[in-house]
Amino acid sequence: MRNKTGRLPRRRRRPHLPALSDPAPSDRDWIFDALRGERPDVLSSDVTVALPDPGRPESEARLVTTGRQAAASALALDACQYETRVPVLRCEAGNTVFLEFLENTRGGIPQSAAVAVATRARSVASVVAFRHDFVPVSKARRPGAEVPVAAAESVVRRYLDHLEAGRAAAAVDCFEEDGIYSFPPRTPAGPRGTVQGREAIRSVFEARGVNDARHRIATVAGSTAIADFAVWGRVTGLPAGKSATFLSCVAIGDHGLIQRYVAQMCIPEAGHDVDQGGTR
């Protein structure tokens, strides 16, 4: 239930974690084992993993490890951050697999996570991971709600164009009436924000105002059976001349608008085998 500001309260009870709605089999299911550090044999010899530091704010620099054995150990240590992990989104584009998870910590606290995994043949070339406060899964996640990648990319680009130009009302119009919007902390020590409903989303956009940040989309990947998408790229124009890697998990609703948008980023950029140039 939302409070009067539209913000979704932090959940401390263990939620029901639905299984991945995309039923299509994948020949890359071994990636799940690799992400737990259980399959060093599928990590390339020069693999790089960039993982969130549990002791630092979610958007700060990743812990970067290179090399098969060191990476396997880092992934196994990262797996200690959760007791259960259920995939709720899987999108593939070229050599990259994008995954979103709902996790429960060993203390029973729900949290959300996402990863971008670049592959090379049948091995993992790199991993960039994100983890943050739990964000509810949208009701838009259902089998049979196929949306072309081009249509999803169009509404996301339209939303970003309006957001960056300071057109809050037009940006909000890209969301369904009951859409969910979750965004990284605005300050290093601040909380992640998650709101629902156009009025609450508009307040967030108006508070953001206009700044020099620009999203450069490199990849938009769609799932094979439902209206879920991953948007991957970089953000330039951040304070002090910094740039970031970003991964947004997006669900498209019944009216072709954004039902759920979960933005994630890390500063500075994390190395990845996927082209992060982007031209948006």
C-alpha cells in the first residue's frame, strides 16, 4: 500500500517471489551457476566482474576482480549477500544476458538485484552487478503480453528526452496511471526512491529539475515471452565530470506505456564487453 506521497514503504517481511515468467529455455542457463561462483570452468581466463560493495551506497564504485579463480571467489562471496534468489527478468541481446532478481537476505529482508553478463562463446567474459532495496514486481509481468523491442525503446527514449529537458508532465505521460518508478539515491548517503502513480512520479521529476546528465543508450533487450526489457548504457554529464554505467529494468503495460521502471547505476563506469557508446 502506498502512503500519501505515493512512496512505496520499505518491506521487511519476506515477500512472495514469483518464478521467472519467461518459460522459454535458454542455452545459457549455466550462467546462474556461474553467478554463484560454482562454475569457474565457464569463466573466461581474463574474466572481469564488477560487484556492488555491501558496505557502500548502491551507486558507488564496484569491486572489480579480474581472472578466473579470483572472479569465482568474488562471485561466491557476493552470493553470501542473499539466502534465496529468484530470477524475474531475463533478456538477451547479442552476446549479453540481462537478469533481474528478487532476493531474500539471510535475515529475511527482501532486496532487488540485476546483472549484465557478457559472454564469449560458452564462457562468461564480464559481469556488472547492482543491488538495492526491494522494488515490487509490476502486474504487467504476464505471459502473452508481447511488445516489440522497437516499441519499448521508443517509449523509453521519449521518456528520457522529456525528463532531461525538464518536461515533467510529458515525461509522466510515458507511464501508466499506476506505474512504478524506482530511482537511485540522489545523494551518496540518501535512500533509493520508489513511488507509484503519476502524481507521485511527477513530483519526483519536478524535484529533479534540469541538469547536465544525459543517458546514452547502447542496448535495449527484450524478453522472449513478456513485456519486460533491459535498457543498458552510460550516463554522462554527472557532477565533477563523472560518468556512470546504467541498467534499467522496464515493464510495458496494457496501453504501451511504462508500467515499471527500475533505474540502477554505478559511478564511475564499470568495464564491460558490451559497447557503451550510445547515441541517444
